[in-house]
Amino acid sequence: MTKEYSLGNIKLLSDIPEEKLNLLGQRCKWRRFEPEELILNLNDQSTDIYFIVRGEVQASVFSETGRRVIMSDLKSGDYFGEFSAIDGQPRSATIVALTRTLVAQMPDTVFIDILAKYPTASIAVMKSMVSVIRTLNERVVEFSTLGVPNRIHAELLRLAHAGRIVDGAGRISPPPTHAEIAARISTHREAVTRELKQLERKGVIERNRGSIVIKNLEEFEQMVEEARAGKID
């Protein structure tokens, strides 16, 4: 198997010996996707798991009215589809490629066998699922208790923590569009535009074509925590 078609960069599988990893790669279906191409649809009945060898994808769900809510962005080394691979239920999100993407599509039976044989992989999956639950719990509380501006702040903070932090500043790069931020927190693009301009006028953030920079991440974290605690509106 060539280096391009290798599972070697998949973090979940990092403890599996190279020889075994090559054999697992031979049991995968290798697929390429172009930007904005659909990979999986919500409620699909398939149960394979997908490993992102190269590229980035986005997971979203849609309301009955067609409104999109972005759940997460995933990049090279990550995986998706594990929920259906584990419980056999329909897909819980729509997955679309953000860039040119190469994935290894592994049968659910092979994946379950990996979890049974390699405890570190099982623990990694459990930790990932706990992280998903914690994030969803956090968002439910925010939707129930915070106004739109504070929800925007909380989402910017999550994105900053997922990006680069240098000298106390959080850099979100590449910056999501206003529509993407709105889709993450269930609001409309105009509200995001107004709040980002307000934060920029106050000197809290800097914006350019390549990034959004939260100048003082510690102060911004405190502002978000105070809002979550009901100390500010």
C-alpha cells in the first residue's frame, strides 16, 4: 500500500502496529471528495466508519424547515461515522467535504473488532463521545440562558480554543463566514455581522482576510463565563 493510502496519520489508530495497520487499510474503501461534495446524508442507513486521511469535512444537521446547524469541523487524522458503526442506527448528521478530501471507509465489523482488540482505541472513542456530550450540554444551556450576542461570544471562544493561542491572544484561522457562525448557534447572519463589528469597535477582536484574533483571550474567557453565570447580559 502506498504512503498516500495509509492509515498512519489517524490518531485513533496510533497504537496499532504498522503491519496490522497496512492490513486494515486493505480492508477499507478509499474515496475522494471535492469541496462541497456530500459524503454522508442525515438518516442514511449505512454503518461504515470514515477516517480522514487528507482534507477537512463539516458535520451539520437540518431542521424540518431546512435551517442548518453546524455541529463540528473535522480535519486530517480525525474520523466520523462511529455512532452508526457502534449502534447500527441511521446517520445523525450530514457530512460535506470542505476541501479536497481523501477518506478510508472501513466496515463497521472491522471497526468493532479494533475496539475489542485495542483498549487504547476504545478509550479514545469513549473520551471523544464524552467530549461531544459535554459540548452539546454546554450549547443547550447557552441556547436556554444566553442572548444571541453572548452565544456568539461563546462560539468564538470555542473556535479560538480549537485554533492557535499565542501570547495570550486567540487566533481563529481561517475565519468562518458570518453565515457559518450563525449556523453554529442557531441565529441569522445579520446578528453575527452586527456583533462582530461591535467587538471590533471595542477593540476586543481584530479581523482580517485570514483570521479573527481575540486580543486578550483571558479577559474574553472571563466575559463569557460571567454571561454563563448570569452576571452580565
